[in-house]
Amino acid sequence: MAGFKDLKGQGHAPTLFMSFLYFDMSFMVWTMLGPLSTEITEALALTGHIMTAGEKATLLSLPILSGAILRILLGFGVDKLGAKMTAMMSQVVVIVALLTAYFMGDGITYNALLFVALGLGFAGASFAVALPQAGQWYPPKLQGVVLGIAGAGNIGVVIDFLFAPKIAEIWGWASVFGVGAVMSIIVLIAYAFIAKNAPESVYKANPKKLKDYVKLLRDKDTWWFSLFYAISFGGFVGFAGYMKVYLMSTYQADMSAFGTDILNEENVKVVAGYFGALCIFAGAVLRPVGGAIADKLGGVKSLYIFFGVVILLAVLNASMTLPFGIAILVLFLIMANLGMANGAVFQLVPQRFAKDIGIMTGIIGAAGGFGGTALIQTLGWSKGAFDGYSAGFMIFAAVVLLALGGISIVKTRWRTTWGVSAGGRI
């Protein structure tokens, strides 16, 4: 297994670093609405617009949905224009969206926020640009460690929850978008001067065509993997996006005890951000651990474990209102197992689709975005219809159970067909 020391003298380290930085900044911006959901709700209320649970879910899920669709579009952009030009054009759209929110400030309308959310989807689609740009510089034997470094940018969502509520408390919620815009501009300038596309002597482009996607969409395994990733990554990004809404509406009184001033509501929002960051951190950093476990046990057995734990915890959370400390532990473990499941899914995908891993990353990544959108909408519907989240968690548990049934259906066929010569444990 390749390690960091094997990168010495290989590829282009500045481009690898900038791919990580671009993805980290993009992932942070992509999920920015989640940790600011309470502040934005209050700002709209001052203009006379009281957001319903459904409207809130739509706002939080729109960046996830648009990011899912745009991953495919930016994938074609990488083929036609090159990774660098595609990334820079996408980053400009993101900066415009951020500046729109900043300059409109407290006078912003719900429809304007939907425009901002749509623009932030371009940040979520950065996955389809940063990883190929980094990977194109390096030989096949180093792809795992290289894509692991570039993909570690998903830690950006943790940074959101740690700092966005505090910045909003000090300077106002719109200032978070201003800070995000300045940081994005700095990253864009650095990226323009430092990152480079791999020359033809290192990487020969093989542009994907629409028929390549159609061919893979006819393969039933594409749909199985899309289902599994829609649950694992979709669950991770969906819960991350809705985490603060859930904590503030369910445990606001409990969190106030952790503040320096229990009468200071702004402080409670900051505390909610810290606890949200703790839970999300588990899923963000344990993805490679899940991949390592899958290497030893096999991807199928690992998914049985990870998904099984998620089902039990989701049902537990749906069955009763847990004490705050227990609820945080349950959410932490749910996110941890979803993060590890992400690694397990992508332990299997390269073995099944070794020759089409680029296209499959785009298709399955989009499915993950659709899954996150569906989860946020389900939680919002549950809150609006029943004034609670039990129904939402039960539906999520049922869908994960459906996936476990799917694994039971395909495991024997996988192990006796492509799994025989895959080279890894299935």
C-alpha cells in the first residue's frame, strides 16, 4: 500500500496541495447554510417572511441537489476545457453567490437565498474537478493516497460548524458569507498561479461521452452502488446540513446549560455549532478507516456492520426523545458509521468498475447528493407534519434496511462473478 513517502519525486506537489485547498474551501462553502440556518431564519422573520419547515428544508437541500447534478456537468467540463479552467469558472460562480448574500444582508429575500443556494451547488460539484486534477499527475499505484489527500477536503463542513456561528454572533450572519467570499477569492488567485493541468506526457485525456454514461446506467450494479452511496454519503451530508436545525429545535434548552450566559440565545447557537461539528467530524475523518476495514473484512461484510449499526441507532432515536448527552453520542455514532460506509462503498466500486472509475465516481457521487437532498426533505416534512423527527428517522432506518436487503441479494453474484478476479476482498 502506497504512503506519503512514495509521493516524493512523483507528480506535482503544488497542484496536489491546491486541489486539496480548493476542495476544502469548496466543501466549506457548499454546506455553509446549515450552521447558519437559525440566524437566517431570524433575518427573514424580520422582513415578515416566516419560513415553514418545508421551506427551510428546501433551502438547505438545494445546494446538495444542485451540487449532485453539477458534478456530472463539471465532469464534462474537465474533459472539454481542462480541470483548471473548469475549477476557476466554477469558483467565480460561487464567489458571486457569496457576495450576493453578503451585500443583501438582512434585507435578503427567500427567493434570493434560493439563488444563493443554487450557486453554492457549484462548490459541491468541486469533487468532480479537484480529484481528477490531482490524480492526473500521478501513476495508478499512487491514486489511493493522492485521492485520499485531495478528498480530505470534506473536513470543510466541520470548519463551518466550528466558526460560522461564532462569526455570525460577533459581526452578523451576512459577514460569514463575506468572509467566505474573501477566502474563496484568495484561493482562486493562488489556484490560478500554482495549480497546473497535467501535460500530455504525463496524462493522456480520454474524454467521456454521453454514451459512456448511458452504457453504465444500463448496468444494474451501477444502481446498487448508487443506492448504497445515496445512503452513506447522502446520510452524512444530509444530517450535516440539517444538524443545527435538529439540535436547535430539539435540544435548545439543554445546550443553553453549556453556555457562559444561559439567557444569551446567540451563545446557544454557537454551542449548537460546536456539538454539530463534533458529530460531523466523526463521519469526515473515519471514511479512510472504513476503507481499511473493508480491505480486511470485505466491502460487503463491512456494509452489513456499518448499515446495521445505523439502523439500530436511527430506530433508537426515533423511538424516544433521548437525553441530550445520549442523543449527541447516538448522532456521533450514526455519522461515524455513515462515514465508514462511504469508505466501504468505494472499496468495492474500483474493483467492479476499474476501467470506468472516473465516470462511476461522477454517477455515484451524484446519487450521494440526491440522497442527501431526500434526507433533508424527509426531516423537514417530518417536522412540519408531526412537529418532531421520529417519522423522519424511521423512514431513514427503513431505507437503510432496504439497502441491507439489496446487499443480501447481490453478494453471492458479486463474489462468484467479478469478485473472483477483483484482487480485493468482496
